[in-house]
Amino acid sequence: MPPPPCSHRPATRYFFYAWLTNLCLFPWAFCKLFPTTYWREFFGKLCLAPIIIVAGGTTETKLGQWTTNKKLIGVLSYMHGGHGLTPSRASFVAQAVATHHMKGGAWYPIGGPVSIVMAACEVIRKNGGLVLTNSEVTRLLFDDEHDVGKHAIKIRSGKCWGVVVNGHEMYAPRVISDVGIRNTFLKLVPERHRHRLGPIVKRLKHFDGIAIGTESYVLEKSKDGSFDVSDAKEAKEDGYNVVQLKKFGVGPSTCTVELHAGFHEGMEELGLGAENRWVFPSWDHDENHKRFKKKFTNDISSCFITCCKKDESWDKRWPGRSAVKVVCAVEYEWFADYQNLKAEDRPFEYQKFKDMWGERLVKVLEGQYPQLKGKVKTWSVHSPLDRNDRFGVARGEVGGVEHTVERYLKYHAEFSPRTDIDGLWLTGKDVSCGVGVAASVWGGMLCVFSISKQRMMEFALACF
Ligand SMILES: Cc1cc2nc3c(=O)[nH]c(=O)nc-3n(C[C@H](O)[C@H](O)[C@H](O)COP(=O)(O)OP(=O)(O)OC[C@H]3O[C@@H](n4cnc5c(N)ncnc54)[C@H](O)[C@@H]3O)c2cc1C
């Protein structure tokens, strides 16, 4: 249902524009289906015009057109934690998609997220596929390799035609990667083929720094080894050697620390509801973030609390037990000293540092739900480095590539399912828009449509 017609009330306008942005996503998505980056850029000028008019710019600039009320801007953009960028940096597109998606409430899979995975595996198996778990793809195979053995072909075009997984070569007519554009292009595609992917590779590489406003910087040294910077000028005065990079706009998204807390009481006893809660020190998200980024001991800029009650089957599966998760966005640099060590080799200080975060997040939880005070029976903390270890990401990022204006509107053509390497396709959140499972599903659909026009027609007919 479309929202009521646009009025002068900023909040009404905001929801109207969120709805309109979602409509404009259709030509935006359609443009991703053109076969090469050149054609996507060419048609992009036309396809992107509506979304640039409706949702060009950041959340802050867009909301600033309708109101000067800082608190209202803070309230309307409260969901920025979902995509991880504060209003001054986030594309309004990402904000609008999240807002429209969550309007009227959200859904939670019965049995938890694993039920989505199990259902997907079932479909793959039914169709003759094979699902391997705990199996890392270490590289992609190309038909110009010397060691192709019996698969050698006469004409070698540089086509991607397989993967190396668990040390075994597996061949396929198409390789579809869901491990994210950064992982695929910077880790799995061998160096000698990367130039074929175009300028996106350079843009993705420019992440080894910090973003300040819309500029990014590399910090080469600090006075005392700590990370304590609010802007480049201050950083220079503080003794950092600041090297300005080209504005990248397509760095990794935010990273987080996650607390998983367990209770030996049922949810009713603890008075927990099926709810999510965002906790901010104030409604000025940018200011909160700036302050927190300066020193990790400052107030946490945003925390997300969610509880197991959302899963209807929880009580049956875990009677008399409850679980709560608390997530807070952090700076990767705070953990970077330990990034090159294997998990088992990380020193005691690292564990202590993680525990410190756990205790802080327990405090945040108890502050929000005083009835939980002293009742946390067990907890574990996951740092950005744990995410690197488990999900193969480079900087603990939780949402793929960051959700900037550049990603959605400037470099749009490069974030598409079809890559400039024959046989290599991308799917998942990075080729889609916004964050979350819905974004991944859209990424999957775009990838299917891009491969098979017949499937696209079937889908279009089914919709009507
Ligand atoms: C703490 C947290 C809470 C969230 N809450 C929600 C929520 O409430 N609602 C919502 O909709 N979304 C939520 N999300 C986001 C959602 O989980 C993601 O958007 C979604 O899972 C992305 O799906 P994807 O398929 O694109 O990528 P992923 O789910 O990241 O899948 C990529 C997979 O590739 C694997 N991989 C990486 N490298 C390799 C390799 N070399 N070889 C083999 N495998 C590899 C990874 O292990 C991973 O399993 C949350 C995310 C986090 C981190």
C-alpha cells in the first residue's frame, strides 16, 4: 500500500520518499542485467535518473531538505545501525530500503536463521546438487592454467571454470560466488586476471585506512600505538602520519562486537518480549559515532539488543532457557594488532580485551532490562577478528561493501551479478541493495535473471 500523498510534514515526506525510492529500484536493478560494465554504465545514465532525483545524496542531506529538527532526523534514521553508516555518510537509498522493508514490522524464521539454510540445502539436494560444509574455496580456476590436466582445452579464453575447494579442483560451466565482491575479486581471482575486472579492483583495495567524513586516510603510525583520531587535522597534530587516499566510497562495511548471553530462566519469567531495541547515547548519531571512534572507552555509539522470543519454536526447543544478543559497532583498528595471528596464537591480552567488551555489553543489557541484573549465566563474545576467521572477510565487515552514495549511484555498474570475466558471477548482498536476508534474496534473483532471461520472464508473468 502506498503511503498517504506527500504532505509538508517531514516524517510523512520521509516515508513517502522511502516508498518512492523502492519503486525507483526497479529500473536501477534492471540496469544490472546488461551484459558488460560498459553497457551497464551506458544505460545507467537513463535507468538511474529516477533514483538520483528521488534518493540522490546521503540520509542527512535528504532529511535536511525537509527538516532542521536534529532530533527528528535522529529518530527517523535510527535504523542506520542496520547498514552501519551514520546519516552523514549513508546513501539515502540504503536508508530508504531498510525503512520501507521494516515498515509494519519484520519477520523471524521459525527455528532461527538455520531453518533458511536447511531449506535452501534441501532445494539444492533435490535438484541433484551437493552441499559441502566447512569447505573453503581457496581460489578460482581459469582455463588458461597449466595444470588443467585432462580438462585441457584447445582454445583458452581466460574463462572461469571452477574452484579449488579443500585442495580439490571442481569444474563447472558457471561459478557463482556468494562470498562477497571483496573476497571474490581480491582473494579468489588470481592476480593475473584481476585487471580484467576493471577499476573496481583498485577501488576495493583502497580500504586500508579510515574514513573521515567522505574522505579516507591511512594512518601509518601513532604516538602511543592507540587509535584516537577524530579528523585528519587533529590526527596530524597528534603525530599520525596521515596519507590521504583517493575517496574510495566502496570500502568494507562496519564491523561489530557481539555478545551472546544465556539465561537459566524462560522468557516469560524474565519478562522478555519478541522485540529488538536500539540504544544510543543521544539522537545525534554522527556526533555519537565521532566521539566513540575517538576512544573506545567513550560511550558506545549504537547498540542493538535482540531476544530469542522472536522465534516461535524457541520454547519447545529450549524450555526454561533464554538467550539475548547484543551487538555494537566498533572500529576495526582497535583489534587490528592481533589480526595477523591465528586464533589459537592470540595472546591473553586479546582475550582480556574481548572480555572487557563482553562486560560492557552485559552492562548495556542490564541497563535496558533491569530485571536481568545478575541473571546472565553464560556469555560469549565475538570480535571482528572472529568474523574474519569464520566468514573469510578481511576487516570483520558484517554487511559486505559499505552503503555509500558512491556504491549505489556512482559505481553502480560494477556491483552486478555478471562480472567482466566470462563464467564468473556474483550473488548475495553486494550485488543487491540494502542489507539483510531480503537483500541477499534479491541478489540471488538478479543473478538468476542475469543468467537466464527465461527465468526472468517466468517471474515477471508470475507477478502479474
Ligand atoms: C549480527 C548480525 C545480525 C543480523 N541480523 C539480521 C536480521 O535480523 N535480519 C536480516 O535480514 N539480516 C540480518 N543480518 C544480515 C544477514 O545475515 C546477511 O545480510 C546475509 O546473511 C547475507 O547473505 P549473503 O548470502 O549475501 O552472505 P553471507 O550470509 O555472508 O554468506 C557468505 C558465506 O560465504 C562463506 N565464505 C566466505 N569465504 C568463503 C570461502 N573462501 N570459501 C567458502 N565459503 C566462504 C561465509 O562463511 C558465509 O557463510 C545480520 C547479520 C549479522 C552479522
